[in-house]
Amino acid sequence: MHTDTERCVRAVQSKDARFDGWFFTAVTTTKIYCRPSCPVVPPKPANMRFYPSAAAAQQAGFRACKRCRPDASPGSPQWNERADAVARAMRLIGDGVVDRDGVPGLAARLGYSPRQVERQLLAELGAGPLALARAQRAQTARLLIETSALPMAEIAFAAGFASIRTFNDTVREVFALSPSELRQRARPAARPVDGGTGGTGDAPALTTLALRLPFRKPLCPDNLFGHLAATAVPGVEEWRDGAYRRTLRLPYGHGIVALTPRPEHIDCRLSLTDLRDLAGAIARCRRMLDLDADPEAVDALLADDPVLAPLIAKAPGRRVPRTVDADEFAVRAVIGQQVSTAAARTHAGRLAAAYGEPIEDPEGGLTHLFPSVAALAELDPETLAMPRTRRATLTGLVAALADGDLQLGPGSDREEARARLAALPGFGPWTVECIAMRALGDPDAFTATDLGMRRAAQGLGLPGTPAALLARAAAWRPWRAYAVQYLWATDDHPINHLPTH
């Protein structure tokens, strides 16, 4: 996108918010970089330079605009759409892998050498993995500076900086303000952290922050939050007072998040036992809500089909409800085989209560983290209240995840994961495609054998058999996962409706 100068100039001159996150505009006369929708008067085209990432603009010597805050724009939709090594690397960097394991750790997860990863990212994004991780650290630091009352030293280490000096230098270089000046500038509108919310006995204290998660319009919250609420595992997830709440298992500790849909953004209230998990927790919430999607591109292609066009016109911007934990979702997909949504919730809730780690929720309602793969690997299959064949399917999945034979995280190879899932006993097309859609984040996953979707398809005059429906759906590629959401919308199931209580 950033190499198409004429198109980029048009987007900047029209202040088109659809392109926020796709590219960044740097102004040579001011040495500032902006998002395309920056509200200031557009610069002369001769003074514009375009970069594919904030990190590339920073490396070229430009500072972030204080007006439009380009570091807070939605992420590029490419990184969730694409399945190549660069996209997988970007998902892993967003999850904090470079901060935790360095570039060698990132390369090992991708199956490449550090030099190959560096070369690929530089070629496409104009910045290597360290620069991209540094840009993310700067964004996290700004978020903590402006929304919390934490001491700067705590913010520096929570954001992933190795020293306070590096933190100070980076903030000044990226934002042209010192950390204290950033806080003073934001103070009138800042929403301070709720300090430690406590914990009793040996329970770790939670630190709570109120954030806003941006997205590209339009966004239809009905199926997104309706699906998450209708399938919520008791004790792990809940819908309360217009918000979806759930527990989070994170690299440094655990957390609780409450997500509330608003017309302009998603209100996000994050409570964490370790603030080093902040950037990764935000990335997981964005991924679960599919907030980096480009709904106009998706809907434009699907609306070419006369059957789907009325559904899209009625409620555009449907997202694919995904997950914060791919391993968790895979386990839940197996539990949900050939049972109702209510039965799946009940079985998953019992599993969480028996094998999940207990946590304290200051607001009540949430009691456990969903069991880790390590905990599930120790369970006695005979204690599971499900048919013997499904017990075997579940234990086979858990063993593959525990041994590392199956990788389902943000950096996994989608096609390899599909093949490994399909080779496991008890995994048919429905389970594999459900996991591909919601755990692997494949925008083209298609549950052709799903009974609800087949009923919806027949009601719309589409083919009812899986093979014929697959053939018909070829025109919807690469957005078939979104077509599924529109087809499901014809059913009156609670997963398609925003909860009213």
C-alpha cells in the first residue's frame, strides 16, 4: 500500500480513516509522522513520505504526531489475514515474543534463522524485529504514562525497557516529549489506574487500567459479543451489565478483562497481576474481537453475491469472534462436538472448576482460569462425563499440544496446523474448521458441515450439501469465515444477538 504514492496522497487529503494502520505519512518539513486521517491541514504532496510501519517512520527520524497519535491507530489488517512468515512474525511480536525471548526466540517459533527473519521484515516493513518491538514498547509506555499514576520507573519495566535511561530516551525520540511532559499533557483527560485492587492472603494484587480499543468502522457487535456471551464458560467468562468479562492466562501472570462495545471504540478494562503483560493482553483482546479487520473490503466482496448482499446491507461490519487462547479454544471445540451450546458450556465449566487455577475477582462472578494444557495432560480421562470416543479425542489433542507436536498460537503455520489436527483421531472437518476460524484466525475458514449454517444456506436458496456449498462459496474467498457470520445471522440463535441483560 505505502508504495502506491498517488493512492496514499488521496487518502491523506481526504482524511480517510479506513487507511489508518495500513500506512503512515511522514512530513519532511516538520519531521512528524501521522495516520492518514490526521485532522490537521494535509501537507503538500512533495513533502509527504509513506512508510509501512510506525517503526520504519521512527527509524527514518520522524516523531509521532501529538494530534492524531498514529501509534494508537488500529493495526494493519494484513497481519491477521495473511499466513506467510512476515504476518506470523508480526502476530508474535504483538504478543510480546521478542520482549520475552529475543529475536532468536521469534526466529525459532517461525522456523527460520534470525538473519532470515530480519531480512524479510526489513524488506516489507522497513524495520527489523527489534525496531518493531521497540515501537510497541513506546506505545505501551505512552499508554501507561497517560492512563495511570504509576511511577515512571515501574512503567519503564512494565513496558519492556531494560533500563530507565532507555525508556526516557525512547519516549523523547518517538514523541518529542519527556515522560513527565507526556503525562502532564494528558492529565486533564487521563483516567488513572485503580491501584492494586487487592487480593487477600497469598493472592497477587491486580492493577486495573481503563483503555479504549480502536477499530475500523463499521462494526456490528451483535454476533461478536452475542457469540462470546452465549458460549461463555461459567467461572471463566460472563456477560454482565453490557460487558463481556473473562479471565486471561498470560506469560507473567493472569488477568481479568471487561470489554464493552461503544459506537466509536471498545471500552477495555484490564486488571493484571503483572503489567509486563499489558501489550500482550491488549493484542489478545484485539485478536479475539477481530478489531484489526477491514470490514469495507470484506463486505464489498461478499456483497457481490446477491444472496449475501441483503444480509450485509442490514447489518454491515460483522466480525469473526475469535479467542484469547488458541489451546483453550481447541479443547472447547472438542468438548462441543455433537452437543448443544448449553451442554458444551456446562462440560467446559466443570472442567474449569476441577482443573483450572482459582483466581480472585474483585467484582465476583469469575472464579478460575481455564485449565492449562499441562494440567489437562494430568487428568484421568475416566472422570470426564462424555462418550469414550470424545474422551479419546480430547486426550489425543491435549497430548499433541503438551508434546509440542501441534502449535496453535499466533505464530503458527495455519496449513500445517490444519494437517496435524486432521490427523488426530476424532477430528473431522467441522472441528478442524472451527479451530482454524477462531483459534488460528484464518479469515477463509469455512464450516461447510455445520448444521446451523447448512440450514441457513438452504433457507436462502443456497446448496444444502457440504460439497455443493463449498463449491458455491468459492466466490467468497478469501473471506469465507465472514460469510459464515452473515449466514448464521439468519438464525434466531442467541449467538447472533447482542445480549440485552
